[in-house]
Amino acid sequence: MRKGSVTVFLAMILVFVLGLGFTMSEVLRFYCMKNQCAAASEVAMESALAGYVRPLWEDYGILAIDGSFGGTEMNLSSLEERLLTYMKKNGSSEGVDYLRTYGADAAVTAYGLLTDDDGRAFIKQAAAYVETSIPETAVDLLLQQVESTREDTENSQSSEELVEAGENAMEEAKEEETSAASAQDSISDQSSSPGENIDGLDILETYHAWKEKGILGMVLPEDAELSDKTFQTSVSLMDRDLLKGDMASAEVTSQERILFGVYLSQCFSDFTDVKDRAGLIYEKEYLLCGEDSDRENLKETINRLLLIREAENLISLYMDSGKQEKAMLIATELAGATANPAIVEAVKIAVLAAWAYVESILDVRLLLKGGTVPILKTEASWTSELGKLPTYLDVNVCAKESTVGLNYGGYLFLMLELSDSGKIAMKTLGLMEDNIRRGEYYEAVQMDHMIVSFRADMTYEAEPLFVNLMPLAVGTVESYSFEAQREAQYLSAA
């Protein structure tokens, strides 16, 4: 056997080389563990988002974590426990692991809720849900149609106001012309024969007779089957103080509002498109009106639909010179011998308003039967005639069917878009809450507990390995601590 020797100088060099090697190995290990903790934090946050409420996704395409975790109060500690579990699972692997870390703590420091800022996060998720199903050019066209309808309805007066103004003008004409009374008597005599063309007084009297009838009785047959379902939730979303998160939501864009309307049209039912629901059946009507029963929501929706059709039909009459001439002849007759053009014009507008109202009733009847009615009408699509207004009292008489225009759902879309999107969003969330609560295991669910984004601080610990093996080391390192702050959200703009 050969003998060997090591000098003191070489021994000292070896000690320093080993120390340098262990130090570099530990530094490299430290930064690898730091990166592993960052990756584990990302996975933990994503894993937490995977715990969404299933009925909310399956029925409505919306993702959110139930912050109460089946209870009645917000319970962030349960979310923190889940995060910690995911941190521990992802911080190390089985067997020998030189980069093993241990999840030590997780704290949720901020969160955003589905109901925050009048449901902004909800609107954005809903818009993203349907975005791929509709071309961008179609969104622009819908936006133009909504703005056009908004302008038409905002600049119009109701038929009641116009008819009342016309009747006041007729009274004024009577005061100006002493012969107006006798002229009015002759008109009344002429209108008493039922088979002849009705005159101006008959038009206004028919209008008032229609207005006195109940709206549902005017547009639906007596044997029509109407839902009597009511809202179940004792304290609805709209009636209680809501929890508020502390993560801001981005503003909703005009395109997102349009897409939100498309989402409502696709995911909720109405009178002509009934879906299988345990709660209210006329859901879109509820979103518009917010009443507790299907019947009341339908009634109020029809009244609003009637106002839109009145405005558009009145514009159609203004654009038709032939119909304007007929109305002017009747107005001249009703105004008597007065030469006051302002009075004659007011009476003419009253006649046109009454005519537009009757046409609108026929339109609504057709829409409730699933038909299509154009926004603005032409001579070909116009149905009613001044001389036959009483015959349209028959609830089975409808407007002419058209191949262009909107159906009942299309007009509901317009009305929803003309409403405040924030209020509609909150009503929608309340409706979703009521429906989900009717299912098993979700009786206590609350939409203001639905977390759509959150921020968390996560802490990891690890034991040193190579550093404590260094020769001539002064003291030892007990442990390492790594901290990571992450945000998670279902949409980047949520």
C-alpha cells in the first residue's frame, strides 16, 4: 500500500473550496425554492378559483367562489385554509426533494364580489360568455338600433298627452266659434250609424274605450294561460344591505352593455320563450319591471312595449303623407269653423296618436303570438284603418305579419338596453339567487358572497441543507421564509 500525505496548506484550501461549493449550492437552492414558491402560489390561486359554484356556471355561465362556503356569513378563513392546502401540496413532491418547502400561512387581504359596483364584474363575465357567439359588426348594428330607439322614445309624447291636447284644442275651438256646438251635434248624429265609416269623434271615443279596458284583456284571449308564479326569496338581493368587496372593477364599455343584453336574451326566459325554471317564468319581464309575480311583470312589460310601439307608429304616420291628409280632414271637421291652424294641428296630432295607439295594440298582440313587427312601418306593413277602429277590439285581430323587424324577445332586448344596466344587473343577480336557492344544498346562497377576484399573501418555510454542512461555519441557519403576494380573478378586466 502506498502512503500519501496532505500538506496543511492544501487542507486549508480544501476547506475553503468545500465551503464555497456548499455556499454556491445553497444559494442556488435558495433561489430555486423561491421560484418554486412563486409557481406554487400561482397554482394555489388558480386551484382556489376552480372551486366555483356549479349551478351558477352550469345554468348561467358565471364563475364565482361562494365566500360563505355553504354558510350564511362570509367566511374568508375557509378560503385561506384551501389556499394553504394547495400551497402544501404544490410546495414539495414525494421522495427525495432538495427543494422541499412548506406552506406556512395564507391570508386573503382583498376581494371583489359579483355584486360590487352594481354588478360590473357580472356584466363583464356575461359579455365575455356570449362574445364569441356574435360578430363585432352585429354588436355595432345593435348599438345603433338601441340609440335610435332611445332617441325616438325620449323625444316622443304618450298618446294620452297628445289626445288630451287635441281635445283641449277642440274645446278652445268651441269657445272661438259659436257654430262649433251645432257642428259637433251633426257629427254626433253621423257617427251614430254603426255600419258607416266613423268620423273624428268616433276615433277619439274608441281610443278612450280601449284605454279603459285592462291591458292584458286587450292583447290576450280570455283562455290564455298565464303564470302565477311569485318570487320566493323572503329578503331579496334588492331589499337587503349588501356586502362590499375592496377590489375595484373596471368601467363597463358600451359594447359590453350590448353583449350583456345578448346574454340576457340567451340565458333567460320570457312569455314567448319559456325555459324550465323552478322560479319565475317570465324572467326578462321581471328584469324590466321587478315585480314579485309573473302576471304583474307581464302586465307592466306590455305597457312599456306599447309605449315604444306608439312612438314608432306615430313616426311612421308622420312619414306617410296619405295618412296625414286623412287625419287633417278629420281634424278640420272636428275643429269646426275655426281658422286657427294651431288648433287644427293639435287635433290632427290627437287623431294620429289615437290611430298609432290602435296600431300598437295590434302589434303587441302579434308579438305575444310569436310574430315579428318592424320598428318603423310602411304602407305595406300598416294594418289599421281609421274607418274600422271599433272592429279591432276583437282580441284575435292582430297586425300584419312581417318578414323583417323584431319579435317579442327582440323588443325586450331593446327595452333592457334602454334601462340602467346596473339596475338590470342587480335584478338579474337577485333572480339567479332565487332560482339557485330552490336547489338542494344551495338554500342559503347569497350573490353578495360570490367572490370573483381576490388578493392573498402567502408564506412558505424551508429548511437549510448545504449551508449547515460548511466546515468552520459560524452558527447555523434555522430556516428560510419566502413570501408571495398574488391576485386571482376570473376575468382580467373583472
